[in-house]
Amino acid sequence: KTDAGLYTCDIGTDVAKSKVSVQEKPTEVTKQLEDKTSPAGQDITLSCELSKADVNIRWYKDGKAIRKSQKYDLQQEGTRATLIIHDSTVKDS
């Protein structure tokens, strides 16, 4: 993106100009979530890898947004996004 701008070729008697725009690639999931099976009462960790670091991540369960709480811990470090489900129950399936 820092390469965007107005470029010119100046030969003294004439000038050619070009406006350059650079569009960032969209962020992609490079490592998918894996299915997990766990005994009730244990913590479950889900994580995925992204093509870019520091991207705004949102986690959902059955279409409803998950927020950080005593039940859920949301972490992001570099390109890895992690959801920890504490003290899992059958309702977490």
C-alpha cells in the first residue's frame, strides 16, 4: 500500500504521469479449525491461522457472537486466533 501514489517520467521536454493504486489482499484463513471431542469439565482450545497478523477476529457459536467471559477466553497472537472454552459441558457441543 505504501507504493501507491503519483509516478512521473520526466525527460526535460515532456512528462508522463501515472497514478498507482495498490489494493491489499483480503485476509484468509490459512489453517482451518479442527473438530474436537473432550470429556465434560475439561477446557477445549480451538485455533486457526490467518494470512495476516492483528486482524479483527469474531468468534461465533451457532450463529451467536461469543464474548470474552469466565466461560470463554479469546486470544490473538500474530496470525493465530484462539478460543478457549473453560469447564466444557454438553451444551458447548
